[in-house]
Amino acid sequence: MRARVNLSIDQAIVDEAKSAGINMSRVAEEAIAAAAKLERNRRWNEENREALEDYNRHVAEHGLLLEKYRLF
């Protein structure tokens, strides 16, 4: 399902994109999706920062749990 939205974009950019045959809707959708993914990942990292730091500290002190089985 697609939603209609209104965007305000500098006219010079619109003109240049049109002359280059760029599908502005597709480019905007891809850019917004990428920005949303970056923000989702940033929030996840922030919410899990303490657990990640604890795990990294544990590995630094005790090594990996199954390190003796590593083949590399």
C-alpha cells in the first residue's frame, strides 16, 4: 500500500532531477527508508548499550565462551 505525501523541495533540485530523468518518488522513498533504518539501529544500540558493554567486558576478561572450538 502506498500513501500520498507532500514534500517541499527546492525548485532547482526538482528541475535538475526531472531533466536527468530521475524518479523522485523512488529516490525519496529509498532515502527515507535508509534514514529510518539508521535511526532504528541507533535507537537499538542506545537501548542495548549497557548490555553490549557488559558482554564486551566479559569477553575481554574471560574470552569467548566456545573459543576452544574455533577453527580459525
